[in-house]
Amino acid sequence: MKGKATSIDIAHMAGVSQSTVSRALSDSHLVNPETREKIKQIAKDLNYKVDKNASNLRKQQSKTLALLFFEDPTSDDSSINPFFISMLGSITKASAAAGYDLLVSFQNLSDDWHAMYEDGKKADGLILLGYGSFTEYEYKLTQLEEQGTRFLRWGAPDDNHPGISIGSDNYQGGLMITQHLIDRGHKTFAFIGEINAGAPELQARYLGFAKALKKAHLAPDEILQVDAISTEIDGYNAACTILDKTKPDAIVCASDLMAIGAIRAIRSRDLKVPNDIAVVGYDNIQSSGFATPPLTTVQQNTALAGKLLVSNLVKLIQNETVEDILMQPELVVRASCAD
């Protein structure tokens, strides 16, 4: 090799990005030990010396965190699922308490988050909220990890991407709220919500729902399940599909928005909630307590979630190790299911 070796040369020989080389040579835990040692050995073989002045310049921080939203279909112009509104407030307060500004933005899956934020020095780390189908954006998580980007996401832990997720135990929440209905004598059920791998949180709620039915010696395989995204209109349409086929004792919805739509569909058939059909939701968004009747649901601790997302992201920025966190949900009982 002619001339002085560069980090680009090392990256090419190691088959990694230049930013991964930089992090490996600074002993960042964000690069796995095997790759780190490989890069260090290549650097040693090439007699590569780190430019301390350039290294110090790169380590300068913006003291800004970026909160990136996926645009959700909503009944207003916000494009933000109401569930995330309270979390947004918590993240904003926690960022300020930690001494960071917060940059909030909508992003598309095609956008280059790493170049726009961390490498562009707009932010020292990213928080991802509400990123649509998991199967469609999982590749971005791999890309961000390979590039050494400091980031966390709200969502279900994934064995393929450990240490980047803070979420709620959706399986336990689904089991808990279904058991509540069973304990009140309901025998026949329907479920509204997607249960595929693209929606792992909703899928976990369904699996908890199915487990509760099995424990009660009911047959989950015979339960009518209708896919729906988390909007009132999808909940309404899904409930209409169910009511065209059967009249269950209870409808379990994977979100409060779906449940609010389902209640409207039931009332449009001159049926009453909960006298004719009980309805439960999930998330405990603000409007769930003002539905008619008020909605029984599952509370996820959004205040704690926001604090944990910020505090753990700051740890990552400081090259500390973090682990996935799965918070326990709480049942909120209101009038939409009979006592």
C-alpha cells in the first residue's frame, strides 16, 4: 500500500463502515468484540495511527437528541398515534432534565437517518417511535447497528437486535384483560387487530388473549379474528365484519382506537355496550375514559417509558451498556365490560 494508511483503508479490508472503524479503535461497546479485535489488528498491521485532533473533533457532541416518528393514519392532522402524545411529553421533559435539546421529526423508511442526524451532528442519538410494520423497517435497525449509531426504539424486544428496545409486556396485558372478561362470565369472544410478524406488539396481545382462553378451556382456534390497524374507522369496519357473522359476548381490541370504533359499530346495530357485547381496548389513551361507555383497557406507563428511553440513550452516547426493558402493564377497569 502506497502512502499513509487511512480509516477508509481499514474499513475496506475489514468489510465494515468507516464509522465502525472509528468506534472500534475507540473501544466502543457498540462494535462487537470480534469485529473490534479484527479492526485493531488490521490497523496494527498497517501501522495506522489515530489523528488525535480529528478524533477529538468527531467526539464533540451536539447535546441534542432526535425523536423520529413514523406517520400514522389519524382522524386529525397530527399523523401521530394518540398513544405517543403522552410519551412525547415525557421524552421532552426527560431530555431537558438530562441537558439535551430534543429534535422531533417525521421520517420515511427510505431516509438516511444516520447521515442526517449523528454523522451530520444534528443529534447524538435517536429515539424511534411508531415505525409501522416491523418487517418493513427491521433492515434499518441492522444498518443503524452496523454504522454504530446510538439509538433506542419503543417496541417489543427482538433477539436479533438486543439492547435497543424499551417496551411493555403486551403478552401479559392481553392475558390480563381477557382473564378479566372470563372472570365476569363471558364465554364467546372476537379479537380485532393484526396478529402477524409485522405487528409484534399486537401479535403479543393476541397471544396473551389466546392463552387466557386456553386456560379457561375455551377454544381460541374458533375465535373470529379480524385484522385492523389502530384507527377508529378500522375498528368500526372490523366490528361490522364480526357482527355480520356472529354476536360474541365480548370483543377484545388491540388498541383503544379500534375499541372506540367497535363500540360505534355495535351501537349502530341497536346493540348496547356492555349489556349485549362487552368491549375492551389497550393503551389507555386520554379519550378512552371519555368514550360512551368509558373503556376498560390496559395502561402502559408512558411517563416511565419516556424517562427510560432518554436515560438509556444517554448511557449509549456515553458508551455504557444497556439492556432491553419490558415494563409491566396495568388493568384499568371501566364500564365497557359488565361486572
